[in-house]
Amino acid sequence: MRKPRTKASLPIAPLQRDDLPTDTLDLAVYLIGKTLVHDLPRVRLSGRIVETEAYPVGDSAGHAFRGETPSIRSLFLPHGHAYVYFTYGSCFMLNVSSEAVGIGAGVLIRAVEPLEGIEFMQRRRRTTRLHDLTRGPGRLAQAMDINKRYDGVNLCAGGKLWLGDALRPVGEIGVSIRIGITRDVHRPCRFYERGNPFVSGLKRLRL
């Protein structure tokens, strides 16, 4: 069992790989309400996952659609590994590999509700607007100091970046089409906690 980082740290129980579903859509739903944690030397950053997007096997919008290459190898690792990529020339995005080893698919973590290390996140994001700290995958990665060095990390192995259990019950989960893609746009593969102000996207996609 992971020891709390400091006396003030929240009592977050780490998830084990056996806890995670091995189906991409199931994992995307399962992760809603769970906790994303980044332990830095002087501060713990944590957030409650409130929005995900699934990119299942055979999805033309997914990075793994055309097969394994060195740059996307992490998507083909056993479920529960981090796949981090740089996009739009400005930001990183964190995904969780979601199928058995050798099968490429993943779940994008789109938004979290900040729990710990909020002042650090505010400095990283250069804003004090709480709702804007981690709403959207690029903002999330910047606020929680997640970059390419975490690509391929086992999120269930007790490292610096890890997945934890829920700290409170999850609300009603909404489903919608995904945001900002141009292929397979019709698929209902985005999941979110209804009414949570930290969910990204247009208001009609948060209700």
C-alpha cells in the first residue's frame, strides 16, 4: 500500500491493473470519478477524473488505427500504461492504454477536478480561475506537469504518476460524441460527470 505523501495528503488508494476493465469503452466509463495523481518532490498534484474519451480498436480517429509504430508503442502496452503525445504544437495529452498487450487502443483523460496542489497548478497555468485549470486535456497536462517523459509509464506500479480510487461517489454519467475530431465523429465515445463545472466543451455537452 502506498504511504500518504504528507500528513495533509488525501487518503487515495492506488488502483491495481486487475481493477481496470480490459475493454476501451468500459475503461473510459470506469475512470470517471477515479483520481489522477502526480507526486512531485515537494507537492502532490491530484485531480478527480470527470471526463474521458474512448478510442477503441478499429476507430479511425485513434492513433493506433494504422498499426504500431515507435511513436505510439505505448498504446499497445497492457492496459493501464500512459500514452503521452504532443499536439497542436503547444500541449501534451495523457491517455491510458486500454486493451491487452499488442492491441492498440486508449482512453484520453479530458478533464479533472483539481484536488491537491492547486496553487502549483495555478502557477503552471498562470491563472487563478479554478474552473480553467484542468478543463480540457492540454490544460490538464500543463497544470499537472505531465509531459513526454511519462509516455509508457505504468500507472498502476507505484511511480510518480498513478491512478487512484474514487474519493467520493460519482454522479450521473453522460455520453456524447467526441470533441475536436474529424473521423468517426458520430461515435458516442465521450463520457463525463453530468453537471460538473470542470468538464470541458460546450455547455450542451456538459449537461
